[in-house]
Amino acid sequence: MRYERVILMAKLDKISDINSEAGIIATLIKHPDYLLYSESLQPNHFYDFTNSCLYWAIKELYGQNITNIDVYNLSNVLNSKTSIKNYMDKKFTEGQLKDLISLSVEIARDTSEEYKQLVTRILDLAYKRRTVESLQNCEKLCLNDEASIKDIQKNIYDTLDKMGDEFTATDEIPPYSEKVRALWDETIRRQGKTFGLESKFPTASRYFTYEKGELILVSAYRKEGKSMFCLNEAVDKLSKNIGTVYFDTEMNDRLFNERLACHLSGIRMNKIKTGQYTHEEAQKIEQALKWIESKKNFFHIYIPTWSPEELYLITKKLIRSHGIEFFIMDYFKTHGSGDASSAYFELGNAVNFVKNEILGDLNIAGLGAAQLNRGGEIGDSYKIEQYASTILNLKRKTQEEVINDTADCGNYKLFVKLNRLGEQMDDISKDYIDLYFDGNKCEFKEAPKQHETLFDNNK
């Protein structure tokens, strides 16, 4: 038996990659957030037990929201489990652990793609080793004259089932026939009801709601209110206690806070900027600030340049730690220096990533903003229309439109240009939702009255 074990270990030793395992540990010491890319990787998938222990310890720390992977924190976790402590005491002194952490800077991977390649490598090797170990038992049965074919088949099938449960990330896919009735029951339950997060603007719910996995994209010309639209929707969701993350490529925290205080207090922006407000107005601002402080599930992240993986990791982390349900991207823009064609391609890919990889994969609802060009189109509009669930055009009314609609119909219009979630509008000159915008108070609201064409269409 001992000889057989030596032979087995020699085989398993050939099906391992200690360098790749070390690469994972080093990367996680430097980028512990990358654990979110390897949730299927478990400590027992490592061949080297030292790496297994270190991976377990880093996961434990991250689970406690500790992202400083240093000697002190690692030692505390490793020492918390007697069996691991006894093993690691033989392998590492505190100085050696410190050297390991220092070395990790040199061998860590700095992109999620490289890290995921290492994870795939380790999972593949773990699967192969588990196959060799499991089929060893099958071999023993085959050499046993008393074992029947049924015994051997059962052992093989049980082995494959257990390995499938451990290494297959997706559940068994049922035939469509088994889902059709449940899907239809869901359709019946949804009929006549509103699903998703409702917009601040009641009439908009006829056309769309913010559903999980879907991206609503509001477009406008430069300085025509797309950021204020996003801010107003953010406040509306927070007033309903819906956790929100707001990625902002334009406004830093101070500027955003000033606009937020202006919007909530109703005090004009020029007074907030200059400090020329009354004692009573100061009290209103204080109330606004206290309201903002009470929203522990709101995050404004100033991110003038960003990478897709950065957005993904931050969002996933906030979902996990604060139950975020609503995602805002203000706004989609290119940050390359190439030609217009390359820039538009980059913009389309960014919208695709947010819609599918963030909102779809993480199952949350989203609002994004984009800028219209001089021709009234979003850059790379064809690709963006492929990916966005709904595209809205936000536009200031002309003086003639304000007169024709009457003042009660507001000074802005919201046109539903493309919609996969509900009804669609046809002609921006007559089909739109009437809004009122007060730039001095950073406030969008639905106009007291909708113009006659929309009213007639609602009959």
C-alpha cells in the first residue's frame, strides 16, 4: 500500500504547477480584490499545502473586509486554526513570511486577465489530479474478481458526478420543455404590474423601469442636463433606500456634494458657491447634509479615467458589502487619443461591458449618460443601440415649443428614441415626456402637465 501511495504521489507531482500557484498567492497579496474573479477556486485545489493555507488565509481576511495582506494579518489568521498553525510553524518563520510578501511584488500579475489564466491553470490541474485519484479506486475494483460490472459502473458514475459538482461552475441545463410553464406563470404574474425600479418621473414608467440586467442610457448635448438627470435619479433611489453607486467621470466629490446640497436644500447654487445665504438657508443646507450622511448605502466615485475591470471589481465589492442595487455611469466617454473611428469603437465596447458584464453578470439595474455630437447622435450609435436596453434623448425645449406646449408643460423634453423594455416614441417633435429643469437648484421634475399630443396618445 505504501509503495502504491509513492507511485500515486509521483504521478500527481507531474500534474502540478507550483509556479502558477505562487503567482496566484503573490497576486492576491497585492490585489486581494481579484478574489472576486476566482470564487470557484478553493484551497483544496492547490497541490502545495503551503499555498493552500495562504490562499485560505487571504480569503478569510477578505471575507472580513480586510484588504491589507501583511505579516501581522496573515499570521493572525494562520494561527487561528491549530492544524494550519502547526504546519505553518514548521514551514515559515515570521521573517520568511515577510520575505514572501516582499517577493510577491515582483511576481504578482497586474491584470485580471493574467490572474484568471493562472486560476484556470490551477483548476485544470486540480481536476486532472482528482481524476487520477478517483480512478485509482476504479482500478482496484477492476482488479477485484468479486466486483461486478455494475459495481464498477456505479463507482465510475459516482466519481464523475462528484467531480462535476466540484468543478463545473454552471448547474445542469434543463430542457426548455421543463421551463416553459414556469416562464408563462411569471408572465401572468407580471401582467399589468410594474417591475424594476421606477424612474423619478412617473410618466416614464409607461416606457421603461430600471430592471436588473438592463441599461437605460440618457443622451444630451453638452451642458444640457444629463448629469443633473443622473443626480436626480440617484436621489430618488436613495429616498427609497435603494443602494446606489455613482461613477462620475466629470465631477470630483466636492463639486458633486455642492450640487447634491443645492438639489436637496433648494438653495440656489450661486449662494452655495459664495456662501451668501441666510441663517434659515444655512439650516436647510445642514438638513440636506445630514440627509446625505444618513445614506450609508450611497457611493460617489470620481473616476475620470477607468478600466472595465476596475468598474466591475468596485461594483461587485459594493454589492457584496452594502447591497448595491442601482448603478450609474456619468458619463460614457472615450479617453483615448486615436482617431474618431477608434474612439467610437471604444465607446461602444464600454457600453457593452457595463450592460452585459456588470449589470447582467451582477444582476443590478443601471443608468448611463452619453453626449450627443453636433449631428444629434451618440458616437458609435449603431453599436450602442445594439447594447443599451433603452436610449433616451434629453433636450431643452425651444422658446417656440415652450409657448406652444404652455408653461405648465415645462422647459425640457425627454424622448424615448429606442426601447426594448416597453413602448417607443416615433417623432421627437411631438412625442416626448414634459420635464421642468431648474439649473439654479439642480432639479429635474416632471412638468405639472403633459402636452396635448402625449396626452392624446395616453388615452
